[in-house]
Amino acid sequence: MNSKIIKQRDYKAPNFVLQTVNLDFILRDNNTYVKNKMKFTNIIGNICLDGIDLELISISLNKKILKPKEYIKKEKEIVIFSPPKNCTIEVITNINPIQNSRLEGLYISDEIFVTQCEAQGFRRITYFPDRPDVLSIYTVKVIGDKKQFPVILSNGNLISKKVIKNNLEVTWKDPFPKPSYLFALVAGKLSKTNRKFFTQSNKPVDLNIWIRKEDKSKVIFALDSLEKAMKWDEKKYNLEYDLNIFNIAAINNFNMGAMENKSLNIFNSKYLIADKKTSTDNEYDFIETIVAHEYFHNWTGNRITCRDWFQLSLKEGLTVYRDQEFSSDMGSRAVKRIKDVRLLRTIQFAEDSGPLAHPVRPKYYAEINNFYTATVYNKGAELIRMLENILSERGFLKGFKYYIKKYDGIAATCENFISSMEKSNNIDLRQFYLWYSQAGTPEVKIEPIYNKKEKKLDIKIIQNIPSTPKQTTKKPMMIPLKLSLLGENGNFLNLYKNKTHKESLLILKRKSQKFTFNNILSDPAISINRGFTSPVKVNLKQSEKKLKLLMMYDNDPFKKWDEINKYFLHLCLKQSKDKKEVKINNFFIKVIKNILENCNHDPAFAAELLSVPSENEIAENSKIYNPENVYEARNIILRNINLCLKRDFNKILNECYLKKNASLRGWRALHNVCLDYLTAKKDKNAEELALKAYNSSNNMTIKLYSLSCICNMKGKYKNRLISEFYQQYKEQPIMIEKWFQIQASAKTKNNLHIVKRLIKLAVFDYKNANKVRAVLTTFAKNNSINFHNISGNGYKFIADQIMHIDTINPSSASGLASSFSSWKNLDKSRQKIIKENLIRISEKKDLSTNTFEIIDNIIKS
């Protein structure tokens, strides 16, 4: 397949200004009429209009219909030759929403018309200069059958609404210039839950969440989250909402989590619906975070947008950072930071070390949808956090406000953001730009030398950025690292003479640097990269005595967790390579016991400290790994710790059932971690304990986790409970997705036959991206012992599914294809089978650009 490669260096500014866009829609299932009237000024040369799968009716230039010889119609664009400098171009097309299974452009989800235009979906609605640096004022008129479409929504403020015979005609106007990817339209039978919000300047704003009638009562928490986010953005950044209405629409079939279209956010309904009986604590967290994230885009993404798609992290990395800060302020900052780092290390670090590695700002792409990645989002957010650490909270806020003021209404670049920080703080950050252009996770080696006679500690820090695909040579990065030193009794040492500083910010700029600390009375334990100052891998070997000091006394919650997690990881990695059971040192058992004995202070934090790394995290830290060995190693470590502390785990488990206070969700998290230890043996007693938890739970957090534990065992209760769960929740799509996930992730041997059965059920639908993810992505990415079964059956099955889904929804197919990205870390026999299947996919006729780009990069790695 020959796909056109788009390169960052080839960027050229638009050769025109698009003043206004007037869109008229007449909605019909298989024949929607679209009239697009564009007013251009300052045109130099030809006008190119992007368009895919459109039925062209006519093109007019200044009200004159153009003849075919006056323009060229290509497969994916129309070129109009040398139009007047200032002119109006009108394009009329027909589109077929009911046949659109890609979930891009205008499509139908459960009888609701909905759009998804980011990144390049608008060109599937009409011919248009579909690029993010073309900003214009949009007026949208929509006509549809009043019974089929009692609700019609679009961007901006409602201008008019009237009934004409059997049709409803609605007009919306967005007064703020925006790119086409932020256009939105939703029409259908929806009910709203609403309230009035008053901004800090006392301006009233109507907040509406539109959803199916049966779920109307389940979006109160989402509405609360929206209001909290609006207040937080005013208080933190003095950013006030700018229109008199803010709509959110919920859709069951959506490629993404949500979309920040100006004043009309469109959400995957699973990230809006919250119910105390059926939603887990994590789902409440996701809803709060995603609602805030999409709202925060109003300024960092909408008012200031991207010049081109290479700048994607400008809006996404910055907005992820903002939603992380919001969630930290709403809950436990320590727990939130740990969860964010765990996610980064498990997913993004693996991305950085694999065949799909790319910089935060890629240099080229064939399909931009493949770059909505953890690198762009999560690593991008860490770059913003590094800037805050370098500049201080006050300095960062100063630079942020400068950026907002200067670039409001502009399609900006990453350089614009960094330069705002430089100018506001009088600092040179040129070296920091490398974080945007160099792929890979930096490795930082720490070499401490303590001179007892001189009471001096020298710390040599060496950085290395590993080679990544098409980037073998790397320059030294600017790496901030917060550091503290702990004395023999766990006390924090003064780092500088005559000063009481107990934490220092080291900034590494060269390949190797030495930092000296004087008047250090004893050889200290080193706490470095505190708070996860930088997204790097730290290599520092310290004695067991020092590790115990850090685990027991470090006052940085992240570092306390980090040292414990690293030791867990060390045990699991060692066990995965050793046939004999690894001995767990007494000091570590004492650390675990101490956490259990003091968990009342913060049960949620205790749950994080006690959580053994996942199989994916263990695999990510292995150069070559055997999936069965990794799975078994994790279970052995759990079992052996439980042997030493079974009474303690049982005590906490029983206490969890009795808790009825504000920290109840923390106790639920701790309950599930204890259950992980107590059921690790997977015998009859373990099954009975999990069943007790399942039957006695009055919340979905414990019920789902205990059911998952049962499904991971060869027991007698699994089939009955799975059947009962389905019968109880079969009318609720989100619950059916959970039902799918539990079965697809079950670690029992030969689970593939269950997955094959699931995709044949009537409740499974290849056209529904949520259900594809719930079954197939869960199996491929969260069930390693079955997906990676040595027979290769899992590989062949997923390869077949990728090829089938690619004909329906290429975005879903390419996402599933990334499941093969870690193949080079497996043994040779598995690599051979995977490569055969990768080649089979790549040779498929008419394979989409989305999927081909992913598969081709994996093969060439």
C-alpha cells in the first residue's frame, strides 16, 4: 500500500482567509442534503477542498454554477483554479449517514444523528479546506422531521427554532472562529438534565446534558463535575466560560471517550452515566476527569487551537495536565499522582520502547488518527509538569496567562507555548524543545560517592536516551530532578550549609553531571525524582537498609510508593526467571505489615502501596519475557506474602465490610487489594472467599472485582454468576460491556473459546466500538496468557478480527493492531507466529491506511 506521508517540515500556511461558513442540512437516513456556503478573502492561487465519500451535486462560484472543466475533481479533493481574490464558494452534496460505520463525519448511533470531525471527519460531510489552521465563524441551519428529530443541536448559541409543517428548523451560530474539526451536530430523541450556572462575573449559563430518557437521572454526577470544573478554571486560571449555553450529548457508539466541540461536547455515554448501584469508584473518577478535560479544552484547544496536527500535544498534553491538577484538587493528590505515573509507565513507556515509538510532536504520519496516543497525551502532560517544576508554580502560571492572552483566537504551535514561558520568566528553554522532538524514555543512572572523612556526597548523574525507530542518535535533554537525602534515623538532611532546604531541584543538561553536597554527616539514602519530576527511568542501587528507610520514612508519597513498587517489580522479575520460589526478605514483609497496621490514616494510599505491579508492567520491564512465567511469578509473590501476613489481610478485609465513613471508597480499594492476596492460591478456599465478597457487596467496585477473581479460577460458581449477571443487567449496554470485559480478561487456560463465543452473541456488534474494545481489545491487551498462548491461536484469531473490523471501522482495527507492538520482547517461536500473521494482515487487499501504518511499523521494527 502506498500511503501519502505527511511531514511536519512541509507545512504551508493557508493561501486564503475563510471569513464565514453557512451550513444547511436536511436530515435523512440515507440521503442527507448538505449546502456549504464559504466566504473567502485574500485568495492567492487555487482553492483546494478536501472531500471523501461525498455525492457532489453542484459547485458555485459567486452564485454561478461551475462547469466540470472549471475545476478538477480528484478522489479526495476538488481544486478550483484561480478564483477571484474575494469570493463566495457554495458546494452542495448528499451523504449517507446510515451506511457510515467508520464513526467519522455524520453517522447514526441508535437512531441519533451525530458527528465526529476530529481529526479529519468534516471532509466526509462536505467539500472543505479541512485543516486546523483554517478558522471561521459558523452559522448552521438544520431541518429534520419533528418526530424523528425533536432535538437538534449544534455549536454556539441558539438563534431560532421553528416548526414548518412536519419539520423542525433550527439555526445555531458560533460567534467564535473555530476550525472544522470542532464542528458538531446532534439530532434525535434525547432528554435533558440541566441547571443554571453563574460565572464569576455573574453571567448566567445554561448547562444541559442530553441523553436517552431512561438514563436521564444518571447524569447528575457528570453535571456536578462540569460545574466543579468551571469553578476550578475560574479560580485557578481566571478562565471564564464565554457563551450563554453549554451542551453535552451522550452517544452509545463513539470511537473516542469524548470530543470537545465548541459548546457542544459529544461523549461516549459510558463516561457520563453514573449510578451508585452499577458504577465503580474508578468510573466515577473517569467521569469527573473526562468531563473536566473536555470543558478545559474550551480555552486550551478551542479558543487557542493547533496550527497543524503535529501540534496535537499542544492542546491534549496541556489539557491532560489541567485535568490531572483538577482531579488532584478534588480528591487525593498522592493517589492521583501514583495512578497517573502507573498508567504512564505501563502504557507510554512501553510505547516509547516499542516499534510504535514517536516523539510527543511527530515529524510525519500517514494517518493522524494513529497519533492519539499515550505519548501525545500523557507524556505531553508530563512535559507541562516539568515546566512547572523548572519555573515554579508561580512562574508557570505567569507564562500560562501570557500564552492565553497572546494566542487567543489563533492556531498556535508548541513553540508558541514554550516561548510564552521563556518570555514571562526570562529563561532560555531551547534545550527543553528536545522533549518534543526526541522519542524514547530517558534513562538516568545515579552514581553516589560518599566521603566519610570530608562529610561530602558527590552524585554523578548520567543520562541516556535509547535508540528508537528512525532516531538512533539523541542529544542530551534538560531533565529536572527533585532530590532529598535521608539520614540513618529517617530524618531529612539539610542540603546546603546555613540553609534549611531539605529538597533541591537538580537540572541535568549534559550527558553527565556531578552535584556535590557538603556537611553530610553520614552516608544517606537518596530520594530522587520526587513527585516524578521527570518521565524518566532512574537506575540507582541502594542497600536494603536505605531502601527500608525510604519505604518507611520518605515524606514524598510518590517516592514511598515508587520504592515499594520497584521492589515488588524486582521480586516479580526475578521470580519470572527462576524456577525456584524467590525468598522475600523479612524487611519487606515488615514494610507491608506496617502499611496494613497504619492503613486507617489513608486506606486509598495504602491500597496503592500494597498493589503488586500488573503483568503488563512486569512485561514492560523485561527485555525478553515469557507470558506464562510472568503471570505465575506475580501469583507466587502474592501467595508468599499472603503466607506471612494472611491474618493481617483477613483482618483488614473484615474491617472493610464495617466501614461507613467519608473514606469508604478508599476502603473498597483496599478491600480489593487484600482480596488479590487472599485469592492468589486460586483454590477452593479462595473461591469461597471471593464468593462471600461478591454476595455481601452492595456496590459495583467490590462486586465486579470479586466476580473477576472467581472467573480467574476453575471453580463451580463462575458459570452461574456470569449467567445471573447477564440476566440482571442485559438491558443496560454499559453493564453488558463490563460483562464482556470480565469474561474476555479471565486468566483460565484456553479462554479463547469463550471470546469466540462472545462475538457470536446477538448483544455483540462489530459496528459498536465500545463492544469491540470490551471483548477483543481486552483479550489482546489484558489477557496475556491466552493471547500469547504458545499455540499461536490467539494471534491468528486477533489478526482475523483486525482484517474484518478494518472493513467496518479502521480506527477500531488500528487500535486493536497495536496489540502486537511488544512482539520483539517475546521468545523466537512466538515472534515467528506473530510475524506470519502481521504479514498476512499487511498483504490484505484494500487495507486501510490506519491499520497498514500500524502493522507496517511493527513489522519494520
